[in-house]
Amino acid sequence: MVYNLALSYLQNHEDAQEVTQDVFVSVHQSIEGFNKQSTFSTWIYRITINKALDFIRAKNRKKRFAFFSSLFHENSGEVKYESVGFDHPGVELENKEALENIFAQINTLPENQKTALILSKIEKLSQVEVAEIMNLSAKAVESLLGRAKENLMKKLNERRINEN
């Protein structure tokens, strides 16, 4: 559950493994603070989401700080990094490219819309469960999902127009 959720956010196995480890270290360190106002799984989902978002923020800060120097080898001027492919368990090879494009668009959504969409559509949680994890009302989650879908459709349509 933790690894798959982290992978949905990060689309990179190594990063998802790192976040998964961080989550379980945090759970171990703060288990006595678990107040049982929510289910244990809800608590772990919240920790995972926070750790994944923190990881993304930290990675983005590093990217902005060292953008140009990180793109090219110092001596040869050749590109250091190729685009990292997204590999998620259960995804058939022929669907991989389409999934990469969809996740690229999901990654541009505001954090709360992205979280609601991932929990609802990828993790297959009910709106009530998503609301509990996000500490929102079910109506607020419904609204977030509506805006997320609307924004995704706009982005995907813009992409199609630009490709043609």
C-alpha cells in the first residue's frame, strides 16, 4: 500500500523505495503518538502522502538550484540524463507511453487535486476514505475530483491540439 502510493506520486522505483523506508521509520518513531481517531491505514496514508510531497518539493528545489550544471557532463558537454521511464506494476507495455503522458499531466495538478485523484482513481479508495485521509469532507473531495478531472481534460486536449 505504501510503496504503490509513493510510486503513484513519484513514478520512480528508487524514489518510491526511499519514501517507503522513510514512512516506516516515521511510523516506528511516532507510533506512540497515533491517537486512534482514525484508522491505522488512514494514518499511514497521510504519512505516505506527506513524505511523497516533501520528497517532490526537495527534488524540485535541488533541480532549480543546479539545473544547468546537472544537465550536461562537465568535460564533454553531452547530456547526462535521459528521460526516466515510468514503470508501474500491472501496466502492460503497450499502455506504458499513454500512462506516462497521463501521469505527466497529473503531476501538473495542484497537490490537493493530485492527492484526491491518486487516492480515488489509482488506489481505488472511496470518497469517504479519501476525505478521511485528506481530513476533508466528502463534498470537498467530490469537488476536488471534479476540478482535477476538468483540469486534466483541458491539459490533455491542449496537448492533442499542440501535437497536431
